[in-house]
Amino acid sequence: AFWLMRRLVSRSIQTFVVPRTHCRFSAQMSWPPSQDKVKEEVNSILAKHAEAKGKGTGKGKSAADFPPDVALTMYAAHLLVRAAGGDSGAESFEAPTQTPFMDAEVKGALQFMAEQMKDKPDAKDKLSARGMFKVLEFLKEQNSEDPDVLEPCSSLLAIAKL
């Protein structure tokens, strides 16, 4: 158990020592996720939505039907909902129904979403759909001491005021 703790501590220290200038998401080593992970999650999301609409598991859309940045945005949005304590399969987010969490992947997803939505004309509509602004508000509240959460959440929430 000691060696495991030592590895975890040394990895977390390395995360803070690495300058952010090397890579866009260097502080979040688990971001971006692998293409396979994104495809698996997006296919799962699409299957749940098709099932909810009564379309069964026939030949609907799959992750392959979306450009990689769109699939990654879908993945990130659903990850943020789960991190805030929501059910990513729910129609919209009102309040946490599960245990919230925060990790490097979620922080990477937040940073990605902030960069992805910046200067997009339809960003406000996309972020207001399904209660994403509420997700961001809960993430800020749940992680009120963490600038890696507060900064991207604040920049995304600023879009709501445009």
C-alpha cells in the first residue's frame, strides 16, 4: 500500500511541476481521452437517447457520424454532468442526484469546453441546453477553492450573460 501511495503522490507532484506551456492540457494528463474511449461513450449516449425516444437499437447514429471535435465535446459535456453529481442520461440537469467528483479528466474537460465554446456564435444555446449552466454553477460551488475549476467555469458562465 505504501508504494502505491508513493506513486500517487509523486504523480500528483509531477502534475504541478510540469509547466503548462509544453502542451495545451499538460496539467490534466488524462485529457484528452483516447479516441476509443470517446467513441464508446458517445455510442452509449446515442443508444440511450434512441432508446428513450423508442427507436430501439437499430441503425441510428454512431460516434463515427460526428467530427472528432463534436464527439469530444459530447464526451466532455456528459463527463461534466456526472462530475457535478448528475445523471448524464437524464433529459436535463436540475440538481445533483449522485455523488459529485473532481479529477484531472474533469478539469481537462472543463478547460477544453472553455476553449471550444469561446467565440462560438451558438455557444449560449448549446450551454443552456439540458441545464449545462446549472452544472457549471454546481461545479463552482463544489470546488470553490480550486482555480483549475473556477476559471473555466466562470468563462463558460460568462457566455450566459452575452
